[in-house]
Amino acid sequence: MTAVELDVRELRKPDKHPAIFARFDGLAVGESFILVNNHYPRHLKDEFDVEHPGGYEWDVVEDGPRVWRVRIGKSASTALPRIVADTSAAPADPDATGAVWTLSMRQRDLDSNIIRLAAGARIEAHHGPDLDVLVHVLEGSGVLETESGAVNLTPGALVWLPRRSQRAFVAGQNGLRYLTVHQRRKALTLEPFSR
């Protein structure tokens, strides 16, 4: 059976990858299509490696110089479970602060980040978003300041931040590194706490 072609050469650049992933998502396991493009789709291959490692096939059928054809096949019904980060590993940049890791899959229901605060740094008091957040302390120490007191943060602590709750974070003398997990949202908007 000959695979159907998807020619994206005439599509606007921002429309190409969504069209390709929509076609891939519509495939049954074992089916494929031929992508036709005017260059080798290196960045698309990188996206497939992030989104579907081990769950897709990639075979170059025609390798330029004017037209590239790549057969893209589906070999698993969904994205496969996999390790996305090693939270016990030393940070690549030990001086980095803020969000030092983010869950990057395109199709997901969760958001997750690893946040690192330098010694003594703080995230000022604010009301959280309209969703619950779990925080898992990975390294260092600190204090979570709440509306009615403080919670000590130590490695291994799993903290629930209820939706809209008031919170502030203060890193201890060795800094603080923690993982957040929450329902995916469009954008984070922190509302300053006003007294």
C-alpha cells in the first residue's frame, strides 16, 4: 500500500508542524504518510524525538536537493512512558535560578517545572493561580510563608498549595530546589499580595 503524501511546501511556516502532527495523530498504529518539504525537516525530527521517542518511524525517501520526502509512521498508539528528568543529578549550571527545567511535551494535561532559588532569595507573597499545585522539595531548605504561618521546607517534603492560596518562598542558606506539578494552564499570572 502506498502512503498518502502531505505536501507542506506551500503552507506558511507556523502552519507546517501543526499540520504534520495532526496528520500523525490521525494515523493508526502501523500506518504512515510521506511528508514532502523543500528542506530536510531537522527541527521536526527533533520535535518527534521529544514528543514520541520510540513511538514513530522516520525514513528519508528522497534527500533533496530541491524536494525532500520523509515517510513518517506510527509505531505506538500513544506517546510512550519515559524518564523526562533526573532530579537527583547535579544541575548543569549550579548558578542558574528560576525555572531550570520545564516539561516540554506539546500534548499534555500537566505542567511541571523545577525551580531553583539561590541562598536567601525569595518569591514574594502572592495568591497562586486558580488551580492546585504540588511542590516536592528536592534539595536545600527554606520556608513557605502562608496566610497564617510558616512551613519549613526540607528535602523530601511534598507540599500541597491549594488553589488561590497565599504563599511566599524563602530559600535557606544553601538555596532551595523544588519540583512543581499542576494542571496545565495557558499562562501563569502572579497577583501580588496587598496588605
